[in-house]
Amino acid sequence: MNALYATDRYFMKTCIRGKLFALILLFLPFQAAMAVTSQHTTKALFPVSVEFNWHNQYEFAGYFAAEKQGYYQHAGIRLDLKKWESNDDVLHKVATGKVDLGVVYGSVLADYVHGAPIKLVMPSFQFSPIVFLSHHPINSWEDLKGKKIVEHGNLYLKDVLVKLKTSASQKANFTITSSSGRLQDFVDGKVDLYAGYETNEPYRLKHLGVPFHIVDPKDYGVQGYGGLLVTSNSFARAYPDIVYKFKQATIKGWQYALSHPAETVDYILANYSVKKSRAAMLNEASKTGRYVSSGDQKIGDIDNAKLLVMVSEARETGLITQAEMKNFDVDDFVFNGGQLMFTPEELAYLAKKPVIKLANDIHWGPFQFIDQQMHYKGICADYFHLLSEKTGLTFSTVKHKDWSQVVQLAKEGKLDVYPCAVPTPERKKYMRFTKPYMSFPMVLLGRQSMSYVGKYDQLNNQVVAVVKGGWSSEYLTEHFPKIRRLPVRTVKEGIQAVLDGRATAFSGNLGVINYINHQNGFTGVHVIGQSSDRFDIAIGVQKDNPVLFSILQKGLSAISEHERQEIYNKWIKLEVVNRLDKTQLWSIFVSVTAVVLSVLLLALIYRYQKNKQQEYIGQIHELTFATLIDMSSFRLIKVTESYARLTGYGKHELLGMNYLDLAANEMSDDQKHHIYSQVSNGKVWHGEMKGKSKDGEDYWVYVTFTPVTNILGKVAYASATRVDITDKKRIEKLSIIDEMTGLYNRRHFNQVVEREINRAKRQGTDLAVAMLDIDYFKNINDKYGHQVGDEVLMRIASSFKKAFHRGNDFTFRMGGEEFLVLSAFTCEEDFKNYLERFCRDIQALGIENEGSSYGVLTVSIGAVFYSSDMLENSTKLYQDVDQRLYEAKQSGRNRVVI
């Protein structure tokens, strides 16, 4: 019985346990699923607060569309959109961390220059739609007298006021007033000039039946980014991956919004408080696309040259000073966190705070060395200081071992990273190398008596000193086995081996040789040859640590060009200073201890040393865009790698080419002959020169041709050194070219007109001036839309430029539909006949315009033909030609009045 009871109890327990286990099995998947969902939601959605600088509308469609389509969610972001109030200072809220990101105006560049801790993430608009709306036409500074103006502190609108002031003959008193954000203030006449978007307010005013006029900054040559998204330095440092993902999601949002305007508008209306009708929003959407993406510029693109133009405009308006403009650091201002977007695996690695052991050379200045205080110094050391700042990694260095010992430890895996090494085949067996971050020539150093060594195999069976374990040693072993190698511990030992006769030459890095030579005051040696191969210096990481490799590659990519140049300049300058210090000390010593004869000897020595210094500086110039030209044929006989990269040709292609054939077609034969004659006569020529690369791209350099004489004193060669000024020229072009038409803008007219007047007076020549206005152009915008209107403007501008394309013609877009030309004709009759033929040609284009008396587009032209003694100043010239244009329009249009 007891046994039966025990059996039954066991059976019941087993059944109960089985049912409980079954229930647990049923519940666990659900619980696990819940846990996974909860974990995913918590991990995936990082809250990011954003505030716009205006009411909710299509201006911010990219953000709304990214939310609608789930792009932010997919990126792990939850959008927390803050409501904008008219008295909100969005920039201040971003800088102080009250919101993570904000949309601000172009004047943010001045705030950055004044110390605001911010980064530019992206612009929504490649050029801003912002305009002034006025009740009456504004054509001059005087028209602003007594007006109340709302300009939001906007950079572009401030610049328009400055440009109107440049031609003012008297003071105009007006009032800048703060904005309530209500268009009704303009409708009710409480303000006279109202800042609005061309894509927004004009439609609403037309719907209300309120007449208005537009003052567009672009008509005055003022054009820059709009809808600038910024974040704080602290948020960018703490969450670079979030900022980067937010930017990419927003760009996708804009792509969706531009291709699905109706769906985006409906989403905004359904989910947010909007002060506009659906029809107004759709109208805004139809006009927004051309501002978001323009030409080759993609959505969200940032051009540093364009930012520099904007900073220049900030200086013109008085928002910043000239000194502040020069200190503007464009690399620091623009967020580049996309390069430092660490993966979860990389973040986990960094969280462990590992100490990375560097396999550094203690005797390889100026790249890396240990100084007397046992500190790691040099170019590479400065790079790794920046890498530590950008990644948070900590590095330890070797202090007491020579290079061959360091290489052996790295092979054994006892050191983690080569901070500064050439990726040789041997090292690649155990290290993975980043992209090179420096490149220097491999050269041969020999005694002063040695002549030039064109090829390394000329040294077969001779002794060449190389640093043990260095790339030169490996290179000679592989490519020139017949050269006898003398292994040395340091570069200094190698140079001493040349001086004491143990070696014919020393093979090494030009930068290191220069540095060691100057540090130790060696004389009696010089560079006797150069290899076609170079010291391409990179970071090597043990192959079993791919995570560290990825972190260092991203950190290296995030080092700006400005930071790289600062490091380079620091060590090059140090090299020259050290040399001068030794010369001065020697001068003092000799002057105290020597007699008059010794002083004379000192002067000779000092001159010799200066000549040597110039020789070393010349060698450093080889690292830039230097070339050597044969003056008998003006063909290139020596070129540097950097010049080859600039032109897009290979070095072998450049050798033997006529240098002037590389100049752009704009250079005349007379200009080429002038350069050749000046250099041939022993004179230095320098100036700006436009070149054409192999792939057809233009580049600009400031070039200096220095004559080089042979032993007979005859000019045999020309040494050419260059500074790449392509970016500078791009900035100049951006500031004087109308972006839509490609003609010069009004800003350039103001710069050119006085010069042309003075030239005509000085040379006693005539000046022909004509101003063109498109008849009834407003009808085209109203009936066919602004997109068609823009296309018409571009067609007229193209015809205008073709008609006046001579070298002494200047064509300008003065604003809106007005164009102007400065030209030269033999007489007034020829000028008038030419203009009348141009009018007929425009009418013959047959561009439809129902508002015109002819049914097609026509133009009116006012012109003045000045003899040199009639010319006064630019203000009088503009008034004269404007009056003739007025007469042409009043007398029936489609005609010329001269």
C-alpha cells in the first residue's frame, strides 16, 4: 500500500511537473519575444530634439518626410520636434544644449566666428529662397528712407542693404524691427519690407490680393546656403554616429519629399499644426526643389568655397571684421563625423580603454624620435596626439631600443602598431597598413665630390649604408642585390659612414636626411640621386586586430587638411630655425676669437652655409609642385610627383612636354612670348596661370619662373615653383557670377564699371553701354510658373552672351529680368543697328508670351554711346542708361532708344 501510494505520488508529481514545464515552454517564447521587442525598441530609438526657425511648412519637408517614411527610426532615432515661437533664439538653444539640432540662417557663420560652439551638419537649400517683400519698388538706397524693415538678422538681406548703400548719394534713415512671424503685419502696413521665402509668402499675398514687389538678394550677387542644420560641439563629439545618421536620413527624406510632394504635404497637415492651406503648401512644394538641389550639387552638399564666400559677405555687412574672417576655420566649422562613425564593435573596443603599444623609431627625426626628456616627438607623434584626441585611444612608446630591435618585437606580435612606416612586402606579412598619410622621396646622399647618380645600378659592387631593418635596406636587397649594403643603427651613423669613407653613399628618406644634416651641422655631403620609388608612410596594425585598424583608419581620415599642414609647417620651420641658431652661434664665437682675417673667413663660411641652406630648401621644394624647364625648348626635364598629380599626367608623359602647352587656351601667344623673353633675359617672372589637366579640368596656380644659369653664366634652365590657387579662383568666381545665368552679377558690375570708365578716359576711346529688360516678364511667371520663368531668363542670358562675346565685352545680370553690357563700337550708328538686330533675334526665338503685344517674348533696350570726354562716373552712367530704358518701355517696348 505504501509502495502504491509512493508510486501514485511520484506519478502525480511527474504529471504536474510536465504540465508546468509545458506551460513554461509555451510562455517562454512569448516572454523572449517581448524581451527582444522591448530591447530593440529601447536600443533602436535614440531621442534627438530638433527645432526649426519658422512655422511648420514645406520648407522643412525633408525632416517631416524622413519621419513619415521611418528613415529616422531605421537609423535608430526618435525625432522630438520642438515647437518654434517667434521670440526663440534657436542657435542659442543648440549651443547651450537645450535642443540637439536646429535649423538657422546663414548669419550663423558670424556666430561661429564669434565663438559659438557649433558645427554645420548640412544645408537644406543650396541657395537660399529668402527675399524682401515691399509695398513699393526698391531700386536704390534712397527708396529705404523712413521704412520699417524686418530682416531676421539674415546675412543675405543685410548684404543687400549694404549693396544698396554703395551707390547712395545721401543718408537714408530706416528702422530694423523684430519679426512677429506674422505675414499680416506686412498686409496691414505695419512693416514696409518683410523678409520671406520666395517659395512661400508671394503665393499667399497673391491669394489675398495684396500687391507687392520682390527684392531678391541673388539679383545683387548675394547667394549662399539656406536652412542650415547645426549642432553643438559637445553633441557632435558625444554622438557623431547619431548626427551622421540623422543627416543621411534627412537627405533621404528630402529625396522622398521632392518626388512625393502631395503625400508629404498631407502628412504634415495631418500630424502638425500648420498656418497654411493645402493649396499654399502644394504651391510651396512646386517651387522648393530648385533650391534644394541645384545643378551638380546634391542634396545636403557642402562646398567649402561657398562657405568662404558667405564669410566674406559677413565681413562686408559688418557682422565680422577682416581679422575674424581670416581666422575662419572651415574644416572645424563643418561636421565630419561621418568619418568617425564607430560601429558597436569599435565602441566596445574603445570602452575597454586599451593601451596601444607603438613600434616607433627612437632615431628617425623629424618623423619620430625620443628627445632628451624621453618624450615621443616628431611629425608622426603629432599625428598620434590628434588620433588620441579623436578616438580616445591611449598609446605607449618604445624609449630605449633601436629600430632593428623594434621591428623584431613587432614581428613577434609584442608591439601593436607601426605609427610611421613604409608598407614593405615583409611588413605586410604581419601588419595591415592604412592609406599613406605622408610621402617623401628616397634619395642617395654622397660626398660633395661625387657627381649625379641617374640610376641606382651605377652603384653596383659599391657600398651603400642603410638603416638596419629599414625600407631602404629591404628595397636594395630586392631590386639591387649587387649593391653591397652597410647596415647602420641610425641615419646619423649612415651619414658619418659616407664622410669617413666606409660607404660610397647613404640611401634614405629625404626629409630625415635634411633634418639630421641640419641638426648635426654636417658639411661635405649632398644629394646625388633619387629613386622613382618613395617613402609612402602609413600606419601598420597587427593583422589579428581588425577592429583597431578600422578605428585608426577612421581617425586618420578625420584629420583635416588644415591640421596636416600645421604639423608639416611646424617641423619644417623647426629645421630652418635650428640651422640659423648654429650659424649665429658660430658667428659670435669667431667674431670674439679671430682677427680681421678670421672675420673675413667667417663671412665666406657664412655665405657657404647660406648657400647650403638654400640647397636644402630647394630639395624641400621638390616635395611641392616644382619642375625644371629647358630654356632652349621650354620643355620639362624634371617634374615632381606633386606636379604630376596636379596635372593628371604621369611623370613619364610630362617629361619632354612643352610647359606652355599645359596652359589653358586663354593664354595668348603674346603672353607666352613675354614670359619666355623675360626668363631668357635672366629675370624672374611670376603671376597667375590657368592650366588644363589631362582629363580637361581647369586648375589655377601662382607660378614663379626663376632663371638658372650654366657654368658660362647663360640662362639654360628655368626653375618653376607653384602655389595651387584653384580654390581661391573658385571663390572669386562664386562671388562675381550670377548662379542662374552664368553672367557677371551686379557686384562685379560695381567693381568693373569705374575701371572701364577710367580706361576709356585714359586711352581716349569710346564706351558703349546698353541695358536690356524683358517685356512683360511678370506675365510669364504668373501664367507659366517660376520654373519656366527661370528657363526663359537662361535662354535670354545665353543669347545676350553670344551676341557680346568679344574679349572687351562685359555682360551682367543686374537683377530680375534686367541685363547690361559694357562694350566698344566704332560709332553710335553701328551700336544701334547691332542692338536692333539683337531685338529682332530675340523676337524670332518665338518664346510664347500671351501678355505681350506680339504674342511672343520681346525685349526693350536703353543705350548710351559715350565718347571719352563725355564720361563722368558710374552713377551718372547708370542713370543715363536707365533713363533710356524707361523711354524705350514707355514708347511701346520691343525697341532700342539710344
